[in-house]
Amino acid sequence: MSGQPGLFLDRDGVINHYLVDSVRSLDQFSYYPFTAEAMKTLGQLGWPLVVVTNQSAIGRGWTQQAQVEQIHQQLCQDALSWGAPIASVEYCPHLPDAGCRCRKPGPEMFERAALAHDIDLGRSVMIGDSPCDIEAANGLGMIGIRVATGRGLVPLAAGLAAAAEVADLREASDWIMNHGGLK
Ligand SMILES: [Mg+2]
Ligand SMILES: [Zn+2]
């Protein structure tokens, strides 16, 4: 696959506070204190920024597509104000056992964004807090960076590995910059 590197970001537990029962509406959506600064740094890469998030709360009936999209509209507006315009937000609304190809670690959200924004996944980075984020990164040949916020570095299954495990999104942005923006 040709194209430019992309930066993929999980949402809950990375950009905004994670809630065990899921973030269901805009009033439950709140950033970490470091989010704006970290996103500003990531924006300087000049890569397409893509948010990829599993939102099975929709499939469970805990929230609705309109509420999720309202959150994403706010996120895109805020990210733009931080100097980190988001190319697209991809979300999977399905239940974990639905057998879809989009729920992480499935590849479909990444493939969709790669096509839309001319991204070479093999030159791309994924930042996430969940094992499924690292599994997706490993499966697609992306560099996977895991943050300790959100789910808190729960053990990875055998055979999975993150390129780096860092405290939070700010450290992840520093890691990427210290590696020269990578390949
Ligand atoms: Mg997460
Ligand atoms: Zn899905």
C-alpha cells in the first residue's frame, strides 16, 4: 500500500476520561489536563489524525448514534482549535459478539481511513489504552503505543507487543517526536 503515515488515536482512555459504563453523552465527555497540549504536538506531525473507537454502547442501547456523533463534532471542533485537525472519526457501533469487521482489533475502520486519506498503514502509529488497540496495530503492521490512562495497562495476550508503553497521551506524543516522527 502506498501513501503517507497516519496517526490513529483511540478515544476513551486516551483523549478523554474513560468510564467503565462508557461515555454516553456530551456531558460525560471530558478531556485529560494534558490532552490539548499533546494534540497540539501531534498536529505538528502533519499526518492525518484519525480517531478509531469501539462504541458498542450504541449496540447495547446505552446511547444513540446521534449522541455519539455530537461528541465527535465537539471533539473535532476542539482539536481544530488546538492545531490538530482530525481527518475523520471512525466508530464501530456493534456489539462485541456481532462478528463485524470494524470493531477493533478488526481492520475495517483502519482500512476505511487509509483509503479516504491515502494512508500507508505500515508507516502509521496507533495510540491506545486497550489490548485491542495494540492487537489492531500488530495485525496491521502499525507501531502501537499503549498509554496507562483509561484501562491501565492490563496484560496483553501472548504474542502481542506495544512498541512503547507510556504514562499518557502527552508522553506518547513526546515518544513519537523523539523518534523523529518515525519512518
Ligand atoms: Mg480506550
Ligand atoms: Zn463493527
